[in-house]
Amino acid sequence: MGIKIVVCVKQVMDPETPASAFKVDSDTNKVIPAQGIPPVVNGFDENAVEAALRLKDSTEVDKITVISVGNNFVMDVMKKPLSMGADELILVQDESVSELDAFATATTLAKAIEKVGEYDLILCGRQASDWDQAHVPLGLAELLGLPSITLAQKVDVADGMISIQRSLTDGYEVVESQLPAVITVSNELGEPRYPNLRGIMQASRKTPTIWSAADLGLDAESLSPRLTLTELFIPVSDKRVEIIEGEDEADAGRKLALRLREEKLI
């Protein structure tokens, strides 16, 4: 029998959104969606989908299930993992799970994965591009009682074991674990494959499975935040640049030294 893989993904604001279009509602501490710029699947999560598909290309994989938690999903966006080659898409879609902190998100994903039932490997992106916290995968592993390995740049599975190349600043280390396990995938894995026309057509014919918080046995208390956001704002930069010019490089250097001395920096 082949292995069953679950990939956790998140719909996020496009990180390429121009700064001029990025706005925050200071009263509600929420980002105002930019008009005319659709959301995307978190880039690191696409790396996780690609890791699952590479295992499917080289290993016997029975099923790749993609799970996402949120509300107001854009279906063309969320079907991208299906068009890449994933087999099933499950959306936990509910107003009560639209603004969760990391712990509540991990709790919801854990309940959804338990409802899925059989799984051998859980893949997540190393972090989400909206908050950049990287808390959810580790919380998910803790809640499910599974080993976790982070920052995978290569993933291999054989004989009930998983081996990954874990990305380091000066290279990588090889880490192994028994299955099941939670693995976070980094962009060092390489570019995710681009959906081809056949994959897009197949994805268009697939209907995602929709679960509510109640379907997972979640109530308001279990989703209450552990983290309180007190203020969200766009940083204001007041940096100034002064160009020091001279007749030549030596003259410019002398004037720069004098200017730094005036500011008492040297």
C-alpha cells in the first residue's frame, strides 16, 4: 500500500501587493483587502504541495489531501493544488474560523486531520507570508503527538521512515524520523510545478469537501485566542539620505569624515 499525505495550505493576501495598496483598519486591527488584487495560496505551502507531488512521482502514494482553514475562499485560488496534481481538497469554511490565532488554527487543522482518518505524512509550508510566525505546524505536531522536522529542502520516504535534508544557513543536515510525522517545507525545495491544461480541467470538475467548525466538534471556547493583538499598523520610515560629493573620491571621503564628525558619529 502507498502512503497517504495531508498538505496544509492557507489563502493569503498576495505578498506582491504594492505598498500603496496595503491598508490597515486601526479600529479593528485588520488588514483591508486590496481592491482588484486577488489572494493567493501561501508560497511556502505551494512548496509543500510540490514536495508531496515529488513523492508521488517517485514513491507509491495513494492519496494527497489538501486542507485549508478560513472563510471567503476564492475557489479558483484554492483549487490550484488540485490543478497541480493533488487528489482532494477539504475546506474548513466557517465565519468562526476566519480570524484565528496560531493555536486555534492548529487546533482546527488537528481536528480536520483526525476526521480525515488515515494519514502517514503531514506537510506544511515553513511559515505563512501574512504573519510569518511559523507557529501552526509545530502546534499541529504537538496536538497530534507527532514528531516534527522543519525547513525541509528535500523529502524522501522509504520503509516507514522519512528522511529530509534540513536547510541550514551554511548547507543542510539529514534528519530521519518514523512515520507519521509533520514536516515543514522551505523554498529551498525549488519552484512548484506550474499547472498544465489537463490539471486545470481536472481540477475544475472536482468539488471541494466543505466542513464547518461544528462538523469538527469545535465551539467558541475551543477557538478562543491565546494571543491578543493589541495594535496593527504600517511602520513609518523617516530615514533621510544625504549625498556627499567632492571634486574626486579623496575629497568626497574627507567631506564625509567631516560630516560624520559634525554629527558626532566618529
